[in-house]
Amino acid sequence: MRPVRQARHVRQVAVSRSLARLSLPRADLGASLVVFLVALPLCVGVAVASGVPAELGLITGIVGGLVAGALPGSSLQVSGPAAGLTVLVHEAVHTHGPAALGVLVAATGLLQIGLGVLRLGRWFRAVSVAVVQGMLAGIGLVLVAGQVYAMGDAASVPASGVGKVLGLAALPGASDPVALAVGVGTVLVLVLWPRRRRAARLLPAPLAAIGLAAVVTGAFGLPVRRVEVRGLFDAVQLPSPASAGLLTQAGVVGTVLAFALIASAESLFSAAAVDRLHRGPRTDYDKELIAQGAGNTVCGVLGGLPMTAVIVRSAANVRAGARTKASRILHGVWLLLFAAVLPAALGLIPVAALAGLLVHAGCKLVPVRELVPLWREHRGEAVVLAVTAFAIVATNLFEGVLVGLALAVAKTAWDISHVQVRTEDRGAAGLVVRVAGNATFLRLPKLLDALEALPADRDVRLELDGLRHLDHACATALEGWVAGRVRTTVS
């Protein structure tokens, strides 16, 4: 009887494992539909805000699912066009023209692949979190300031970040009240819809807000500006040899570096956040960087927008029950089917509603809740965050990030360059001065003040054994001080 029972047990285990395997596609199928519904309006909104055809946002979402989604790295995070790159893409399109976008994105992808092959993906985690948060906050502020004009169907938008902010005072008189009401209503739906949990489970808030705006404006015939539809294949712009020549210009190279830095940092920080949401395999940062690079290379060849891993879509994927990368691949399939079968549906969407969607997304990029506790516990980090954000608004994204990085490095140098000067009086034997720590030029005033305060009529023995680091400026200053004292010995 025992062999028979064992055989039955083996068959039951085999059947249960088979059923478990069959349940994975069902979970991933449901999650892919949720991610598709979340990604659809965001892809369109990011493209319109970037100043390119709406279909290019769908192309990037499709590539993010079918290419980046199929490659190893992170199993559950979803890639596509991101609001965080909208400001930089708009600047690049405005400066270099739409035809140059493909070359910029393809070069970004190749650079990311190279960084991944060199196993530099993990080093992106060494970037100061305050700089990254400040970068996103600055992007959010510029994005909100710019999209408020689009919410009101304004005829013109100031070019600079400061101009956008200062021009908000005159916006009510220059905006269309009907379009502005549609945009504000979209923001209200985005804020209030998630509070109705049952409704939010059936229909994601972005799709509900955009769909409701399209229905209301269409049913009442409201005269608002709508998304222009060109068709998926007509929107594709293959890079030309002439546009490839732009890569020899210093400004274009700086834009590519900014694309690569921001897209890579956002993707890898998103991967770290997604890993905390599930118990599955952890992210391989170098492979994920190669996957993002491959996706951006394909996007560039097709003339699409740059892509990153996006935390909103990734979190929706995890919460919807996704278990494998099949969910993110399928979400790309659904985007492709929609773009091929129902492209005319994009023409029903009001631009003001998409602007409201991005205003809501931009507000989420500004870490208002985290800023107060950060100021209390790590005041220097809060200063780096704020300066980075305001530098981006005042100048541009690339220069603002460089300012933030420089300030973060300076702050770190100041924090680690601690020097202690201790004086021991040995009576007739004189004074013993022990210097310990890291003597850098940042602490040179403190060091010289302590030494120059010593009595001039006493013998001084200067002990430097406790120094872990002595830079050239401090060494030169110490030599000069010693030379100025006749009765000083150094050990």
C-alpha cells in the first residue's frame, strides 16, 4: 500500500505544481491590463508635453514593454516615457529640432549599454539622494509651471523656468476658462478617485480622469484644443546622417549625458523602490542598465522619446499581482494593439486634461512631506535638495544638476574634514600640540587660529602622528608657521 500512496502523493504534487504554473499567466495577464490602462494616458501626456506627436509616447511605451521588458535586470518594474525627462526633452526638441531627437535618444541608449557592460550600474546608487530628489523637485516645479499654461490653452508659453513662474500672475487673463476648468477638473478627479478603492481597482485614476474629460467635452461640444492624431507609422522618424552629425557639437553631447544620467539614475532608484514592494528576485543593476540602454537605442532608431523605469507603473504592476516579466511585456502588446487599431481615439482627448495629468504628476515629484523631517535630521542634505531644485528652475536641468552635485561634494568634503588640535602644558618642558583627523584647506582657518593662539615665549612640540590626511595647503601652512617660530620642534 505504501508504494501506491507514494505514487498518489507524487501525482498530487505534480498536479499542484502544474496548476501553479498555469496561474502565473492569469496573474500576469490581469496585471498587464492594469499597467496598460495606467500607461496609456501617461504615454500620450508626456509626449504632448514634450512637444512631439502623441504617437511617439506610445512608441516608447511599446518598446519599454517589448524590448526592455523582455531583457534581464529587474523582473517587475515597467519602463516607458517619464514625466521626469519632459522638461529636458522639450528643451532638446526646441533647440535642435524634432528630427534630432532620435539621434539623441539612440546615443543615450548606447552610452547606457556601455556603462552597463563596464559594470558601472551599481555606482549610480552612489549619487547623493538629496541631488536626485532635488533634481526631481526642480523638474516637477518647471513641469507644473509649464503645464498650467497648457491647462488654459494659452497661446504662448515663456521659454525659461523663471519666466514660466513669473508669468503665472498674468495667466488668468490669457487662458481659456473652459479649458482651464477641464484641466482643474482632471486634477480633482486624479486626487479624489483613488479614495474610492473599489472604483480605483476597476479603473486607474489617470484613465478615469482622461476618459471623463473626453466624454464631457465631447458630449457638450466644448471648444477646447484636442490631441492631434498623425498615425503610428507617420509619427516614426528614422535618424538621418545629417542629424547624426549633431553629436559632434558640445551642447548636444551635454544633452546626451544629461539624458543618460537622469534616465539611468531614475531607473535604478525605481528598481530599488520596486524591490522593496515584492519578495521576488532582486534587481541586477548592471543588466537593468543594459536593458534600459537597449530600449533607448531602439526608441532612438524609431524617433521616439527616451524611456526610463517608472515607479508609478511599476508599483501598479506589483500591486496588481504580477509575478514575472510577462506582465510588462504584455502591457507593451496592448499598447501596440491600441495604437494600431484605435489611434483615432487619441483625437478625443483634450490637451487641457493631459496637462492636468502632468500637473498632478509634477506635484508628486516635489517631496514636500519629506522636506520637513529632512531639515530636522539632516539640514545639509535639505539645503542640497533645495539648491538643486532652484538651480534647475533658474538655469536648466543639466546645469542645475551640476550645481547640486558640486554642492553635495563640497558638503561631503566639509563633513569628513574634521581636525582636532589639543594642547598639553608640560611646564618647563614646554607645550605639546597634537593635531589629529583630516587636515584639509576647508579646516585650515581653524588649524591656524589654534596654532597662532599659542604663547610666543614657550617651546612647542608639534605632533602630527594622528593625522589621517594632510593636503598640500595645510602642509604648506604648517611649514610656514613652524618657520616663523624659533623654538618649535616637529615630530
